[in-house]
Amino acid sequence: MKNPKGASPLLFNRYSIFMTPEAGMFADSGAAWLGWDLEKGCAVPHPKASETALRIATQAPRKYGFHGTIKPPFHLAKGTTYESLLSQTKALCAVHAPVEIEALSLTIDKSTLALTPEGNIDHLASLAAAVLQKLDHFRAPLSATELAGRRKANLTPLQETNLKNWGYPYVLDAFKFHITLSGHLPPKDLEHLKTLARTHFAHNLGRPMRFCSLILAGEAGDGRFHALHRLPLSGKIVP
């Protein structure tokens, strides 16, 4: 998987570990919805019938691409290297099994639209916890400005503890896997968007899904995330 314009990983501002569908219809549908192909590292057109609505509604999540977060974006800590991050992430993936999800459904939560899993997600949560904790030494501490920005969300005590310990509020017991489909919108706009999404993702809703890999992604100088490596989940660890 090539970096944008042959860039060195050292030129990326932040890194993150995402769960995304393999190449195919679901991945293509997600890229078209957001207008950004995370894997190819390029802009893609929205569906013509809903182009104007999607261009506005997806502006905030577009930079991240179509994904569910496993390890939230972070700056590399001093004394660590991208090569070591890649090596240890690859080793983690090699011992964890693919993730099975009963189905994905459309959910409106906190004024945003997202795809969320139905049924038991213990394996997914266990994988996210392992990646978060075992790779935390690669994460540089948040700046005072970054901390203040996170605290604008009126965090619960648990979320505040997570922010202090792990650099992100919504991890471990506060973890909720989701694939963001919009920025914050008024209720009327969200309902309209949900109707569009129900048609756009009709082939993927309410069906079992299997995620067989994680992506190590980097935030480039263009402010958007690019897939750097797809790492197979090829082990046997399950909850």
C-alpha cells in the first residue's frame, strides 16, 4: 500500500488504527458517501442524486475516511518510530482472530448519524482494548489545548479518567464501535440523511459482517487520513 505521493511515514502528523471493510462494494459505498477513499488516498465523487446534501453533511468525518476507530489518532511519542509502531501492530494483529458482527444498523446519536453493530461485540471490544493498551507507549501526551478541546464534551467521570490515562474519553468501558456518517446536524437534517443512507447502504444493512484486518493510517499534510498498511487479523485470540 503506497503512501500519498510516495511520502515517508515520518511526514505524517498523527497515526491511528482503524477497522475498515476489505476492498469491495461496502468499502466503495462508504468512500462515495464521505467523498474520500481512505485506502486509495484520494477524493471520490458523491452519488449525484444526493451530492449537495452529502457534501455538506459529511464535511467533518470526510478527513478520516470510512472507518471504525480501534486506536484513536495520536502523535508519536519521543523515542519511538513509525517502523516500530508498524512492527508491533502487525504482531498484535497476528494473534487476534477476525471479528464477526451480527449486523450493522443506522443510528442517530448525539446529533450525528453512524453505522453501529447489533448483537454481542465482546470480541471487537477485546481487540480494541488490547490495541489501545499494548500500543499506548507510542502515544505522545496530549497538549493542554487538546485536553481542553476534549473536555468541551462534558465528560463523565469515567470518560475523564480515560482521557487522562489513554488520551481519549471513549475507550475501554466507554468504547462504542461506530462508523461515522455525518457531522453534527439538526434532527430534521439527520432524519433526511438517514433515509438517504438506508438506500445507499441497503446491501450492507442487517447482514452478518466479517472484518479480517486492521489498517494503520496516517494523517498527511492535507489534513486527511491515508491507509498506510492493511494488517491481517490471522490469530486465534477471542474473548
